[in-house]
Amino acid sequence: MNKYRFVHLSDIHFGQERPGDIKIHSDVREQLLSDCEIWSARLGPATGVIVTGDIAYSGKTDEYTRAGEWLDRLTEIIGCEHEAVHLVPGNHDIDRLRISRGVQMWHDDLRRVESSELENLFESLLDNETESDLLFEKLASYIEFASGYADIDPVKKPVWTWDLPLDRSNTLCLVGMNTVQVSDKLDSLGRMVLGANQYILTVKKNVEYVALMHHPLEWMKDVEKARDYLKRVRVLMFGHEHKGKTLKVNDGKGNEWLELYAGATNPPEIKGETYHYSYNWIEFSLEEDDGKAILCTVIHPRIWRNDPPQFTRDDAYGGSEEEGVVMKLTCPHFTLLKEPTIETKHTRPAETQLISASEEGSTMGKVSNEDQFSKLRFYFWRHLDWRQRLTVLSKLNALPESLDKPIPQTMERLALDGLNKSGRLRELWKEIMEYVPENKRGPNPFTQEGERKV
């Protein structure tokens, strides 16, 4: 059986600092890295990082540049790949200056409509390609940043998934959801929209879900329907409210799940409110209890104390320093197998390998898999600006004929998919490396058998 370990962050808020806060907040982030180095040595390397929203403070590109540099350092310290970051957007990842008057009117209409008509109105908006692209223009900088970590399309694929095989039969599936499709300065409880295209998750044999979202469900206008369907999820992870807690819920009908509310890694200073910098280490594994399959979730909550100023254990969660907070959940969709438990790195299961749709014109054959493509995607979005990305795609003749997309990331994502399907990732990797700093370059994994990697 496999064990997965994550550093869980939320509400990092790069860019929120006023002049008097910069040194304090920078020190907190440095101390978090130091604390992670200690806990990585204690627990072992992490599988990856989970961020439940508000990476930035006002959705600006320079804020994501700083966040990316810091996350690179964090992943190196905890022993995982740079691209092993799983994130969802928060309301501070919205650039409010990019909300047009028309989009604001759509927001207002969705908030005014009766709950029974909400889904019809929302789907009609998403079905209109021009309107839906404009709706997500407010997330343009976030989408560009997040595209380096996950294959996302805010309209056609708002939910990203990542499969974590627990053993030969059972899989834990991380699901990232977007709670800020309707988000602006008028955000409040019950005035945001999740949407059935996100909260209806398919029931699958031997699969249990862990859902990541920024806002707790009470912020959603479609909360009642969403809550019913999300009973299919075994762990719900939230951010936004800046105060951490864990809650094991049983609805009395045989359904139980864990709600994990993250504290804020870097909460804003608000008069009359007291928040503490905090983050968590979280472990997932499969266990047996009385012949039943149990998902064991262990939480090591970390919180900032001022005397001396450093991260320490958050005793409000209960549990112990050594064992952490242990939460066990019955998993009705799992089939129990007896296997030894091993700790895993950040890898995809073999069955998710991407195979070239056609070998015609291919320079690499059928050697691409999702891990390699993920690394290529990370280099493409992290190290190349939009001009360089278009130069590379144009050189490879990969751009679609129609260039009328308001959000350029949509076009670039289609081009990447096309190059992958046509088996041309080796060429793409080579062109990308021309723009990557020499000390950050990696060997080309898309080589023919017997060919030297360069």
C-alpha cells in the first residue's frame, strides 16, 4: 500500500504587503521553509504541495512570479518535483480590474436568479464561447500560472484530477474545484456559484475523492445541491476563512467524510481580527479495520508563535506531536487488499501514460507519459513569456488556424495538446530549453531508444 504526504498551504497572499509588513511576511515565509526542512527530515520527503487558493493578493502577474519562485524553493526542500503543486483559485486570485461591465452584469444576474433557475442560466453562459472566455478573463494571470502545474480549462475542464494509487486496486483521486467563477467586490455568503459541472463526481468502484476548493460550501448559492453530491467525497479541503480546524461528519445514512479547514499561511492584518500564520502537513494511506477499508488521514498542524517567533505545533487540533491528528474514514468504494505500506514520490500510475495518436511524422514514437508531459508543461508556462511561447509554437507550426481567443492560454493549451498527440514533444522540449536559464534546464526525456539525452 502507498502513503502520500503533502504540505498544505492556503491564503499565501503574495502582494498584500504594505511597506511595514514586507520584512515580517518575508521572514514568516522563510521560517516556513525552515520548518518544512525539519519536518521533511522527520516524516520523509513529500509527494507534493496542496494550495487551496489565494496564492496572490490581487491576481497580478508579478505576484505569481514571486509565488512561483518561493514554491520552487519549497518543493526542493520537501523533496518533490517543482511541478508537484496542486492548486485552486481563491477570490484574491481574481484581478478585479479585468472584470468588464458586461461580466459584472452576468455576476449580478446569477446572484439574483432563483436557485431553481441558477444552473440553466449558468450553463447557457458557459455554452457561449465568447461570453465564457470573457467571464474568466478576470482569472487570466492565475490561469497562466496554474497551467504550469495542471491541465486546466476554466470552461470545458474546470475540475482537474490527480490519481494517487493506494494499492493495486484502489485509487485516491484529488479533485481541484473553482469557487470563484462568480467573484468580485460583492462576494458574500451564499452569493457564489460552484456549478453541477464541478460538484457531480462520478461514482467509481475502487475510487474515493479528496476535493480541494477555496471557499467553504456555505459561500455557494447552489450549496444544497452541491452538499448532497459532495457526500461522495471522502475529504473536503477548504481555505478562505483563515482559521484552521478539522471536522469528521457522519450524516446518519452511512456516509462519513472529513472537512479540513486550512488556516492562512499569510493572512491579512484586519482590525479587530486575530489570525496566526499557519500551514499543515497531511498524510493519506489505506488501512484495514475489522475487515473494512479505511482511509487514514494524519494531520500535523503548524502555527506561528511570537515567543520566540517561529512555527510550532497547533495544540488546538488535539492529537500529539509524534502521531499528529489521526482521522479514519470508512471507504465503501474500496476493496481491501493486503499489501505492505510504502511511501511514494510524485508520480502518475502507469495506466495514465499518454500515447501518441499517430506515429506519422513523429520524432519520438510512443515514449511520452504524463510525468514527462507535466514537466514539459511546467517549463513551458514557468520560464517562457507569452511572446516566447508563441515564437516556439509558431516555429513548430502548432498554432491553430483561428487566433480569435480572448484568453491566449486557451490557444496555447490547444497547441500543446496537438503537439503531444502528433508525437512532437521532443522538438518542443528542445525549443523550450532555448529560453530556460541554463542552471534550470533538464535533459530531454522525449528521445528515441538509444539516443543520448541532451
